[in-house]
Amino acid sequence: MAEQDAPIPASDDERRGEAATVAPAAQPRDPEEASRALLDVQDLLRRYNVAQRPRAGEDGERAAPPEPVDLSPYLDGLRARLDPLHPADIAYVLEALPYEDRMVVWDLVKAERDGEILLEVSESVRESLIRSMDREELVDAVETLDAADIAELVPDLPSDVVEEVRRGLTQEEREQLRASMSFPEGSVGELMDFDAITVQQGYTLDMVLRELRKLEQLPDHTDQVFVVDVRGELLGSLSLERLLINQPEVLAEDVMRRDVLTLQPLDDGSEAAQAFERYDLVSAPVVDPRNRVIGRVTVAEVVDLIREESESDLLAKAGLREEEDLFASIWASARNRWLWLALNLCTAFFASRVISAFEGTIGRVVALATLMPIVAGIAGNSGNQTMTLIIRSIALGQVNMANARRLLQKELAIAGLNGLVWGGVAGLVAWLLYRDTPYGWLLGGTMMMAMVLNLLVGALIALAVPITLQRFGRDPALGSSVLLTFSTDSMGFLIFLGLASLLFR
């Protein structure tokens, strides 16, 4: 390298001053800070609410205080507790507060942090916060974010706010915003940011370091820079570790990794998340069809995606259609639960009609009424175990049509074995309970056979429902628990009472 390109060493005074500027005392962060902050904020809000309530008069009637109450100490205390919190911790607190208290806290948050907090809160809570803000506040909050983050908020923002924010962006930022908004939901493009650092082929490690020093700060989760040719096509990645431990005059392309996992904007985000987990990635480049680097995906976005999908699966399994604000209105919360409650009501009536078809048998052997919930309950629990494993395996991409038949055979075998073991135990207990009756041994045998058959039904439904939903492009967890319960209840009653009708003649 030419001598004039060598960096000029800093003086001792400069180094000391720089160290004092860039290396302040570390502030350790406690993982339980959000929980403690929530308790503190709730306590401060309780005191604030008590202070502003009208006081009771001597006759017991509520009366206004004789003079205005100074609420500023309570608000100052809340503000002092909120200011040091990370935006994600403030979001956690906001989500756990009723609407009135949430608005008090939201008004106390520093305006320059509004945009970051809006990104962290759940969509349902975000909507309530945005409704409480005027146009100017929204514009100021959104303008603090980069293009990829703005794109995440766009669906919840008024169109005039989006247009004003767009006009305030540079041409490059507008193009990035347009690109981010064009990618389908759940794609890699939706997860991508535009902070990928690229260096040209032929750079030495010293030149790479010079390029990095020109930046005001490294983008979050920067663990590598990407080496490209003159056309911008990706050649490999240079980890910061290799950058630091090799000699400055070494060429970047001589120590870079060439076997780089690359993603494309239209790739499925869930599959990208699995790749991050499988290969322990911190970041991965996103390339266009010509292999040019256009952005990157980081582990932070992947973790958010995994959390969102996990929450979505839990809600879908219970039959909830969408994420719900914990303190949403009673009407909105009730309506969110109607669809599957309606279906459950229909299935319950169907199960009751199955039972009514065997009223004569139940009338002759009353013990059947006390035992049949056991048959349905055990099969439901066994089926839920199978269904949970299948839904998880589908999410990981481990279940497909090539291995579904083998998996079905295995789960049916497990259900049959469990049916024989626990059906035998249940049959023995039934015989002990009713051994003094003429049908004691027959009741025990019926119990065992019914449990074996119903566990087989539960295993079949537990596999069939998620796989069928996946084949039709639906969430495999959608209402799965409701459908499984309906099947094991109805078929359990039908099998148990049907066998009893045949045997108790």
C-alpha cells in the first residue's frame, strides 16, 4: 500500500479524549427490568388516580376538593421511571395497562422515542396509540425511523401522514420505502433492512477498516461485510473476526468466506428463520436475481418473526382470529371469539345428539354415563400431544407428503399401544368399581376397547387436520384444538355407547 494511504497516528491526548467519548461506563441491563418497571408504573398510576379523585364530604357524599390538587409530583415520578427504560420495555408496560392509564403513560414518553415504541408494541395496542396522536405528532414520530421501519408502520398510519413523511425522505430513502412496501407479507423482503455494508473486490483489510471508520456508527448486528465485484455482485463475506485478526495488507477476498447463505426478497420468511437457527447466523445478505446485494436480514428481525408466528399459532389453535389487545373493549374481544364458539356450540349439539341416540342403553346401564367422559378426555389429551408435535414439525418444514404416511403409521401404533395400556388400566378400575354388578367385567372390557379405538381416532385427526390445512395454504394450527375436541368427544361417545349397545343385550 502506498505510504500516503497509511493512517495518521493519533496523539495520546486525542486517544484519551476519543476513549472518553466512545467508551462511556457500561450500563448493564437486567432482563427483569420490564417486569419491575411495570409494577412501579402501576403503583405510581394508582397513587396518581387516587390523588385526582374527588374526596368524600362530611355527609358521605362525593365532593370536589376545595382547591386543585397538584398532580405534577406523580407525573414527574412516572416520567423519571419511564425515561431510562428501553423502548421495548416501555412497549411491554403499555401493553399491560388499561386504556386510560396507557394514555397517561404514553403522554409522558419523550416525543423523540415515539417512533421506536410504536415499532415495539403489538399491532392492536399500536392502533390505540396512533388514534390518540394528532397528525403532526405522527409525522414527527415516523420521521425518526429508517425506510424499512416506516414500511412496517405504513398499514396503520393515515394516508396523509404517509404522504407527508414520504415527501421528507431523500430519493434513496423513497426508493427503499417503495421497495419495502412492495414485498408480500411474511417474505424475506418484509424482514430486510438496507444497512448491508459492501466493499469492493481488491480492497485490503486496512482499506476496509478505513471504510468502516467513515460511518457514524455500525448498523446493529453487524458481524460481517460483503465483498462485491464492480457490478455489485456478491463474491463472499468478510467477518469482523477475520478483519481484525489478519494483517492489514491482506486482500479481503483472500480471507473472505465464499460459501455464503444468501436470501432473495420473495423467499419465505419462516424458511429464512429456520436457516438462521440451523446455521447460527447473526445476519445474511439479501440479493436480487442478478446476485447483487440489496440488503440484509438480521437475527433481531428473525427473533421477532419467530415470536409473532408462535403467538399466532397459539391464538389460531384456540380459534382466535387475530391478536387482541388485553384491554380492548368487551364488544371487540367478544366478537373476536365468536367464530369458533359458534362452531363449538354446533359440535356440542352434535355430541349431545349422539348421546341421545343411546338413551335406552344408558337407562339400562347407568354406569355408562359416568364413564364415557373418561373415554373422550383421554383421547383428547393424547390427540393434543400428537397435534402439538405435528404442528411444530410442519413449522420446521420436517413434515411433507413423502413422510406423512410413515408418520401416520407411527402415531397410530403409539395410540394403539397407549390405548391397550391405559385402556386396560381404565377397564380394570371400571371392573373394580362395578364388580358387584352383573355387568362389571363386561363394562371393563367395553371401556378398554372404546379407549383403544378413540385414541386411534384422536391420532388420525391430529395428523389429518394440520396436514390438510397446510395443503390448502392455511395455518396448520387454525382451530385445530376445537376440531380435535369435537372429534374425540363425538366419536368417543359413539364408540363407547355403540359397543355397549352391542354387548349389553
